[in-house]
Amino acid sequence: MANRKPEPQPGIMELSPYVPGESEVPGVANPIKLSSNETPLGPSPKAVAAYKAAAEHLDRYPDGAATALRQAIARKFGLDPERIVCGAGSDELINLLAHAYIGPGDEMVHSAHAFLIYKIATLSSGGKPVAAPERNYCADVDAMLERVTPRTKMVFVANPNNPTGTYLPHDEVRRLRRSLPSHTLLVLDAAYGEYVRRNDYEAGFELVATTGNTVMLRTFSKVYGLAALRLGWAYCPAPVAEVLNRVRGPFNISGPAIAAGVAALEDAGHIETAVAHNETWLPWVTAEIGKLGLKVSPSIGNFVLIHFPSEQRAIAADAHLKSRGIIVRRVAAYGLPDCLRMTIGTEGDNRAVVAALAEFVGRP
Ligand SMILES: Cc1ncc(COP(=O)(O)O)c(C=O)c1O
């Protein structure tokens, strides 16, 4: 007895910790960082001003219910603020959902190259992640449904998905929801939803409104440019919101984050500029890299997945880009060892990547 060690919950030692995108290149003072799908335009100046003003009140606890932020989100999107739960990034909400609904013996279905936190959150809750193969690097509803069992408590779909950039049209998401058991929570993670301009896409509002078992996740880390603040939100059926409010920390969103989030939502012009920038450069980057003979998965996010002929070539391309001061993302942990993911950057960043890749492919 005396020698027994503290043991973590089952599953925790099976998971590999999440490795964030790199941010430094040794010897390069200001690298071009395209490894974490951050916006090249930064946050709204109004959000920065609100953050600075909130610094005057650091002695006070924030409003634990983040009321002003939930109301601002509700106003902007026409939602019920009682069904919005804010989190320290959508990462926190993914973890809270998993901890609240998945336990030992339960399963969570995800597509093969889905965002990694779903798997990590499930394992850390003692549950079993079940991967469904994809078709052309896109989630496949039939393959997911084939893996559903009575133990499937949750299905996570990032739409569009990171790191592939591909998406499920709304009809397919609806078919997935219709075919899942009613006790299975479908979590639609629309972290990149603001960037999408497709008639057949819907981030999740409709299914949350019309079903009692669908949750939509959103983040302020991408188009809003507030990744450092850690701010995300979930739109939920009322009973799910109640559960999340029981398990979340009582002050999980900081006061400055609430203030900056409200101001960011009000600056619609800044978001439009960021989306327009992406609309210009996403097709340009896709086409230019394609002209180099490299396959690029069709993306509707603010990043692209670039395919190389082998893992070795992907590693060599990564090293070559680094030698030019450019950091992209290796995605071997996502089951994509022969790919690199690149965030759409400023015009100069994008041109620099294409020029460096042209050098790379010119050299066997
Ligand atoms: C699909 C997806 N969901 C969630 C997140 C997490 O975002 P947050 O910064 O809000 O935790 C990311 C971040 O890369 C993402 O790509």
C-alpha cells in the first residue's frame, strides 16, 4: 500500500499532448508565422482599446456569467443569450462537453483527420475516440454513421475542418443529425465559419434551433484575431447550456476578454475586411501552389493543406521554408505525414511562401 502511486484516470496516459504550431525559427528575428491559422490583419483596434480600458479594473472579478458578451453575441446573431455559454477558447468548451457527456466505455466518433482536441478531450474523459475514414480528405457521413454504436455519446464535426479545409454541405450535416440516435450529441465546430461564402454551408444555427441534441461552437481566435485572449462560445439546447454552466469554472472568461469580445463583435467592418482579404488570397495561394505541381485540398477556411509526394518531401519542404524564415504546420499528428498546412497570410507572406516553394520544387 505504501508504494502505491497516484494514478490518473484511464485514457490519460494514452493521449499525446497537443503540440501547438511553432512560432520561432532559430536565428530569424521576425519569422513569417503561418502555423496557427491566425488572421494576418490582427484584431479590431476597437477590441484592443476595450482590452486596455479593462486593464484599469484588474482588481475585480469578472461577471461570471459573461452577460455583456453573451448579449452581444445574441444581438449579432439573433440568438437566445440563455443558450450561449462562453469558454476560454472553444478548446475549453470541447473539453467541458467531453467531460460532461463522455465517460469510461463511451465512444466519440470523429472523421480521420479531424481537429485533434476532440480525441484528446475524449481520452482524458476516459472515453474511446472512434475514427471514420474520409473521402478526398473530407468527412464522410456514411463512414461516420457506420461507426455509431449504442455507446456513441458524441460526434464532433469541424466544419470546415482543420487541417484539411474541406467541409460538409448543410444537407449532409442534416442527414448526419437525422441518422444519429437522439441520445448522441452532435457538436458542430464552426471555428472558421465566418470565412465561408458558400450557399450550401450552414454553421449550425439551424440544427441547434430545431433539435435538442446539437451544439455549435465558435471562436474569437480566428477571424476576430483574439487568439491570445482565449475566447469561444457554444450555442446549445437549454439543457446542455445548463450542464455546461454547472461544470465550467465560475469565472472562466476574464474581464478584459469579455470587453474585447464585445467590441470585436461590434466592429463588423473589420471582419468584412478580414474575410475579403481571405477571399482574395485563398484562391491565389491555392492556384499558385497548384501551378508548382503540388496538390492543394480545396479549402474554405483561412488555410490550405498542401500535399507532397512523400513524408520525406514534406519534411524537406518544411525545412526549406524555415530556412527562408517561414513557419508552416507539420500535420503528421493528424495522420497526414506527407502534408503541410499553411495559413493565408499578408500579401507579402503569401508571395514569400509561393516563391520559397517554387525554389523547393525546382530542386530535387
Ligand atoms: C476546428 C477548430 N476548433 C477549435 C479550435 C480552437 O480554437 P480556440 O482558440 O477557440 O480554442 C481550433 C483552433 O485551431 C480549430 O481549428
